[in-house]
Amino acid sequence: MQSLRHSSESDDHGIDLAPMLDFVLNLLIFFIITTSFIKEAGVTVIRPNADTAESRESGNILVAVRENGEIWIDRKPVDVRELRGVIERLHVERPEDTAVIIADKMSRAGMVALVMDTIRAGGIKDVAIGAAPAG
Amino acid sequence: MLDFVLNLLIFFIITAVFVKELGLMVNRPPPQQDVELKGDESINIQILANGEIWMGDRVVDVRAVRANIERESAVNPKSGVLIIAEKDAETGVVVQVIDEVHLGGIYNITFTTSG
């Protein structure tokens, strides 16, 4: 009797840690994903091809410039005058982010240059022009 | 095992997202100093709105840019490239030229616009 009660008590005290550990791990992974997710532009653009394009691992703010001059960022179209504010906000949220301008093949170079300057003025100094690998 | 497979799946989704974006790095001239930049030791490439590429005083084909860059950089290995595109020039042409200059061995490119 004594030994039986003792064993049942020890069962009550010993919490099974395995499911909790799994749960915490999944939670951790979930938060990693949501925080490091690319800010997608939200439109499809035809990227110019380039052989020497480098992979930009931390380039996760995508700014799309369409052939008609529209600018898309974070799945919303923005005016060029609002762009600086948007970039400043994103830069404050995640200061280590870099930007990639994905400009359509047929977009105007003047627009790309303007967007590039605006992003720099907004605080993100590391700006690249997006390209697709050739072939 | 199901948990493990799920974690593996999530892991691959993350890595796929990280390595997706490719880009070309170019410099921008500091504001209001375009005029000074044109005077230094750089190779100038002009891109017109109609798609013509001018190097020096000649029109060159986009495929000839690489050879020209290789020759110029052999003469003066430290020179950078200044790309002056007209505002209405197509980005596709600009990116092609940047790519060709990279292939020619010069990564110090400044991109500016005119007109």
C-alpha cells in the first residue's frame, strides 16, 4: 500500500516535457518565419536577365516598378511621394533589411533612379536592382 | 515522425524564401554632384531613350560593351564605369549593360540619369 501510493505520487509530479518542448519549438519556428518573411511587392514584373546577378540573402524589402511607372511595395501600390515614408517605417521596424528594386524590363530608367534615391533617403543604404538569372 | 516531417517542411520553406532574390549592386552619385563625376578617370557609357548605347563617341551594340570594357580596363585597371541613362531609357537595356560591364571585369559602376 505504501509503495503503491508512493509510485502514483511520483507519476503526478513528473510532467511529461516532450509535447511542451515540441510546441515551444514550433512556436519559435513560427515567429522566425513571420519576422523574416520577405516583404513582397505583390505584382508580377518581367525582370531583366543578367548573368552576374548576385544572390541577396538579406534583400527582403522588394520594391516593384512596373512598366507604366507604378510602384508596388508590401502588396500595395504607393505613390512616389509616399514611398519615402513607407521605407522609413520599414527601416525602423527592421533596420538590418536591405532593398531590391525589381524593375520591369520596359520600365523607365529615370523612375528606377528616382526610386533608388528615395529608398536611400529613407535610410536603407543597401539597394540593388533585381534581375533574373539568364537562360 | 509527423512532427519531424512538418519541421523539415517548414525549414525548407524558410531557406527557399531566403535565397530567392537576385540583384545587381550599383552606386549612385551623391546628390548635386553629377557634373564633377563626369570629369574623373571613369569610362562613360550613355544609354539613349531609343536603346542606343554610346561609349566615347561611337554607338556600340550591347554585346560589344564587354569587349570595349575589357580593353579600357586593360589600359586603366583602376577605372570605374559611369552609366548615364536618359530618363526614358528602358531598364532592361540598363541592366543588360550593367551585366556586360560586370562580365568585362568592372564592378565599380555608378548609375545616373540625364535629360
